Amino acid sequence: PRLPVHPQPRAPDQVIPMLRKGALDLALLDDPLLDADVEVHRLTELTHGVYCAPGHPLAWTGDSNAVRSAVFVAPAPDDAGATPDAWPEHEPRRVGLRVSRMQVAVDACRRGTFVCAMPDVVGENAGLVRLPCEVELARTTLCLAHRLGLDAPDVNRRSRTGVVADAIRALI
């Protein structure tokens, strides 16, 4: 509805204050922080796997132990030192590249050098190969977050942002 869309990757701890003050209208987050001024709608549960390029040597082995020796591309650690992906913190892995955007991780995997823990929907849509893995990856919940007030009961009085939020919820 003539609403410009500007996707911007943000750390989860930045999103809530931005929504609260109106610097951001909508956010898609996995397992967001809760806040009294922000409404959160659970969209779907995300499963995760370890993915690589079809030409990566691990794509042919079928050895679930081999993932432990692979070189990962992973998100940069947050302020607390935790890596915000589905790989368990207590499981060691060798990280060769840290990134701040999922698309960079996907591109790095496509080049054939790295593997990456990512949501299954991302890996499958990127044409990557899901590797067998003995490590159990976490599940996350994809949520839509926005400041309060978008959910007006009268559809004719809905904001353009509210209409977009409805469309996102209807798609997933």
C-alpha cells in the first residue's frame, strides 16, 4: 500500500528500542525480546541444519561426524559473547569466517569452502545441501514484532504498516 520497504539487519537488542520510538515499523525476529510497548506475533517454528555447497567434499560423505571438523561461517558474537545461531554453545566448532548478515553466510557456503548452521528454509531455498549432523541444533520461532497500535479493530482505519503486518502473517 505505497509503503516503502527498507530491510535492515539489526541486532535483536537494537530492534525493541527502535520499534518503541518509531525508528522501525516492523521486525521479523527469531525468539525476540519481550517488551510492554511492543506486540509480538508468533509466525512459525524454524528448524535448523548444517548446510554446504553441492560441490563441498562433505556433501558426498554422509558422515555425520565429519561436520565437527568442517570450517564454519557463523554470525559475529553478540555483546554477551554468544553466537546468535542454532549451534549449541557447549559444542565446539571451528569458525573461519564471522558475518553480520545471513546472505553473506549463504554466499560463503555457495563458494564451497564453508559450512553454516542456518534455518532449513534458508538453506533449502539457497540450493545448499543439508548435512547429516550428530549435533542437535536448536529450534527457533520466527516472530513479527511492531509497536502497539497497529491492530485497530476497524479494518478501514488500519495504518499502512498494519496492512503489511497482516499480509506477512497471512503468508506464513
